[in-house]
Amino acid sequence: MIHPNSATATAETSAVAVAPATRPARRSRGLRRKLELTLLLSPALLLFIGFVLLPIGIAAYDGLYHWTGFGPLSGFAGLHNYRVALSDPVFQHALLHNVLIAVLSIVIQLPISIGVALLLNRRIRGRSLLRLLVFAPYVLSQAITAVMWALLLQPGGFVDEVMKAVGLGGLVQLWLANLHIVLYTMFLVLTWQFIGFGIILLLAGLQGIPAELNEAAALDGASAWETTRRITLPLLGPTIRILMFLSIVGSLQVFDVVWIMTGGGPANASSTMATYLVNRGFQSYEFGYGSAVAVIMFVICFAFALVYQRFVLRRDTRGALTRAVG
Amino acid sequence: MRSIRKSAAITLAATAALALAACGGSGGGSTSSTGNTHVTLTWWNNATSGDLKNVWAQAAAAYHKAHPNVTIQVEPIQNEAFQTKVPAALAGNNPPDIYQQWGGGQEATQIPSGKVTNLTQYTSSWISEVGPVAQAWQVSGKQYGIPYDLHTVGFWYRKDLFAKAGIASPPTTMTQLNADVTKLKAAHIVPIAVGSKDKWPDAFWWEYFAIRECPTATLKAAMKAVNLNGPCFVKAGQDLTSFMNTKPFQTGFLGTAAQVGAGSSAGLVANGKAAMELQGDWDPGVMTPLTSDKTVTSQLGWFPFPAVTGGAGDPTTTLGGGDGFSCTTGAAEPACADFLKYIDSPAVQAKVVAANVGLPANPAAASALALPAMKQVLTYTGAAPYIQTYFDIAFPTNVGVAIDGAIADFFAGQGTPQSIISTTNQAASSQ
């Protein structure tokens, strides 16, 4: 989803760069530029078309059939698969679970990330080590995270024992077996894994805020809270908005951790669009239906991305360009 | 070894395989010529580790020695990856010559690809040695696959824990099983472990109640029509409800895997944390690596699913299945079919059985069964008037997944005896 931005960037930069050129040279330089663009863009473009656009098109087409994946496409169904998927309560719940994870990641993960990033941006003892520790879970593969937490969260397992030892035994739950809790367990594991990424991103954003601004504010008598509230957070805005974007898109695509820990169960209580897709497409050999679900999932993510780009990120990309060019 | 069941954590490998499936064509191609020219057969099987892996390697080498013009290229593939690799391979131009085949409705789903060889002409002379079970690998009377081992589902229990709870002999009726559950609970032992996370172990329960409640004719008709039709199927759900009301399973069973890790249902029994589980006869082989207790197999006993009072089903009918192989149309014939015949020969079968993966497809190798409990399983299976294939394999794949899901939902309290039937029949009608 970064691609559209960089494309705009290239276009606008080129416009600026070309402008000062003298008239006679313009045509040949324009030609050369076109040649350059063709030469440089075509490999990436071919890959993009071959491995992104074409499969999406094929999936949309396959989704029109009752296809088992064996033999030629057969059993034209029109939009039947799409209608069935959208009206299937299991899919609706899966979508709802994705949305819930997205909302929780904004409401809970984001503030924690900002808080920890601000803390780790201070000069405190062992800062590098702390930063490393916070980021460590992100380095693990999702499969390892999932297997590890599945073991820790077994009934009577490590987590339960630790909670009992510190006097929180009353709060012990059937983390993976309780239909009303399992989705939140998934969210916690996802948070454990991905919060480090957000913190690193925010730390990088914090590095970009000139220290003079904070010093100036301090000289003007602003308290630490005021400095954070009025100077740091607004300037961190672009980073926060990008992080929100990544969190939400990531939430809509959640698969690995859930699939390995619960398989979307019990009774679909932790299902996501992606687990539903794999269950129906690959496990049930309903490749036509699975394709339709994949297309629906793509459209949801794509529509969100477009809207977010248009209304939230636009300002940031503009600003970035102004700095880059000027 | 129906380790199609070994899902759970290993599913991650399958997940990775989703991406790789398209790229992973079979390594060595085959020539379609026959006779004296040299042929190579690529062989996808699921024995990625353990004794069976060695058995297959030896079999391939021995066959090559006897038939120097045939080279078998063994390619063990992680079990869950078959789910994604087989459709991709059969859709492509270079499928493996031999691949893992569980028969039933899943096999039938693969036939329209036109890439699975009809082996009938090569097998008709000898398939009777295998017995009637070979029918589970037939589609419309044609032999598209050949089994190499067989499985029966029943109770694996710990003799030491039964003794501790004062249970003298395994139960033969549901009433006795209920009484034993009570005794085990009184002795603070978890009576029964179940791996509900994987769904199919739940299905064993409902399916066995259906087998005990339904006359064989009704079961056969249901399989043929892909439709659960009859009040006995509702009765099965009601039986299951009453049984589950006795709360016989371990705490948090909805999140328990079946075969992966010491916390799985097999691991709980292996480590003495639960007294029994309803599982396939591959269970001793699964339990052994999950515990440091070297004596675990000697502690294991077996008993069949108890009789249900008033049930119209035959109390000696069993639930089971097996593992096998199919040849693809690009494979050199009769070499491919002949190799599968070789695998079913008593010599190779004896080695398969010694690897503790199940009952031999060829009864001639039965004497090689090591565990006394396995001999008991064999006797029971041999005497069964009818072996009902696991419903999820017998049905077309999408219906199989639907029934497993519906029964798992039922275990999670999200369903009724009726909903299992309606979900299944609905999946069948949506084909």
C-alpha cells in the first residue's frame, strides 16, 4: 500500500526536476526519461502484474464457479458464492472478529506503544537493552509465537501457575477453550508479538523531532506534559497515522497465530476472514468459494486502504514531499 | 497411521506450504514408456520421520534391486502439506507418479482431475488378498487407490489408572462406561481426554453413537446418498448430549490438540493425566514420543466402543479407515501398480506393521503385530460385520469438513442434535 505514494512522489519530483530545463533540450530529455522509466519500471511492473493483479483477476473469475480445484473450471454459479459468503453468519462473525481486533489495536495497543516509545526515548539506564527486549518478540516467526503461547496458556500451564503464585488465581481462565475469552487471548498474543514493531516505528519518529523545539518549550515554561501534548504528539502525527494504517490492515489479515493456536475455534469463536478462507478453500476443497471469499477480503482491505489514503494519509505524504523537494 | 490427523502445530508447515505449493513440482519426472526402458517413479508419502520412513526407503531400494529398470524416488512430504500440494499437483502437468491417498469421498473429489490412474486392470488378480477394505479406495467400482494399512477407532486406556479407580475390567455398555467415569472422578483422575481443537476427535464420538444407533443399511444408505437421513442420527446427538452432561472430559478440552505435545489428548493419556481416549489404533505410536515414560505402551489397554442400550446398530460394527496410495496417469504402467502390489506383499506389510502405524492391509502380515492390544484390535476388526469409514473421509471433502465442524461446534455447546444433521446435509446439497 506504500506503492501509490511512491508513484506520486516520483511523478511530482520529476515534474519539479524537469521544469528548469531549457526548451530545446526538453524533448530529447523527455524521451530519455520515458525510456528510463520504461526500463526501470517494467521488471517491477511485470512482476506486479504477474503475481498481484493477474492472480486477483483469476481469483475473482474462479469465484464465479462451484469449483473443487480438480479438473477444469466447471459449474458456473454467477455471484452465488459471493452472496453465500456475505450472508454466512460464520463469515460475518469472522469479519466482526477482524474489526474487533482492529479496534482493540487502536484503542489499546496504540496508546501503550506511544507511552513506551516516549519512555524509551528518554535517557534512562539500560535504554538500548530495553529497546532490544521490547522489539525481540517481533523478530520471532508467528508460528513460533503461536506454538509457544499455546503451551504457556494450557490449562494449569505456565501462565495459570504464575497468576496463582502472585495471588491472581481467581482471574485464571480457560484462555483457549472459553468461547467468550479466546478472541481476547488471541489479541493479547498478537499484541505481545507486534507491539515492539509499533514502538520502534514511533521511536524512529521521535528521533525526527528536533530537540530545540522541546528546549524552546521548556524555556517558555511548558511542563513536561504540555511539551508532550503540544509539541511531541502533534509532530509524531504522521508516524502514528502510518502505524494505525499498518495495524488495521494487519488486523484485517490476521491468520498465522490464530490458525496455529485455535484453528479459529472453538466453534469459530476466534475465527478471522483468513481462517475462514483457508478452512473453506483448502480444507473443504471448495476452491471456487474460497476464491470468492479471498476477493471479498481483498476488496474490504483495498477499500479501507483507499479511504485511509485519501482522508488520513494525504496530508502526511504532501508534507513529506514538500520537505523532500524544497 | 492416519496422521492426516497430526494437524495442529504442524499446520504451520502447511501454512508455509500454501505459498510454496505452487512452486514445489515433483523433482524427477517419469517416462511413460514401459518394458525394458528405464523408468523413474516419484513417490510422495507422509512418512517424514520415524520407522515408517525407513520402511519406505528399504522398500524402494528392494524393489529397484528386483526390477533394475524401475527407480523409485522417495519424497517424504509433511502430512498436512498434502492437503494443498495434491490439488496443485493434479492441476499441473507434472504430478508425482505415486501419492498418499486416504480413499473415500476425498479420492472421489480428485478423480475429475483426470490425473488419477484407474488401477482396476492391474489389481483385479490380487486385490482380494487385501479383503473387502480395498473397496474404500474404489470410486464407482474402479480401484483408484490401494491401501497399505488399516485403522480402527476404539478406546485406549491406562490399565494402572483403571486399577487405581477400582475398575476391574473395561466397560462393554454405556451404562458401565458412565459408572467408570464416576469411579475415575472419585479417584481424582480425569476420565477421558479429547482433542477438540482438531475437531475430528469430536467426530469419532458422534459417529460411534450413530453407528450404535443406526442399522447398517441406514449407514450405508447415508454414505451413498451423502445425506444423514433417519431418526437414529438425531438419537446419536441425543446420546452424545447425555454423555457429555456427565462431564467426562478434561478441563478446557475445547482448546486441546489431539496429538501434538504433552498437553494434547494423546499426551495426557501417555503421561497418566487422563485415563483413556477414543482414538485410532495409531495412538500407541503417537503417545510414545510424547512421554519420557518408556513403559507407556505396556500400560495401554484397548476396548471397543460400548454397546448402546436400545440402539438399532450392530454393537460389533467398527469405525475406521486407512492409508493408501494412488498412481497418476503420467506414471509408467504396469510398474506403478506393480510397486503398490509389492507394498501390500506380506514381507513389506510385516515391516509396516512393525513400525506401529496400524493394522496391515494384507491380513497375512497380522502375526507381525507387536502389542497385545493391537492383536485385540485386529481380532475385533476382523470379526466386524461392517467397517464404517470415518464420515469425513467417506463423504466428499467439503461435506466431511462440514460434519467435523458441526460436531466440534456441538462439543462447544453451539449446536443441537439436529444442527449436526442439517449442517451436513446442507453442505452436501450445496455441491
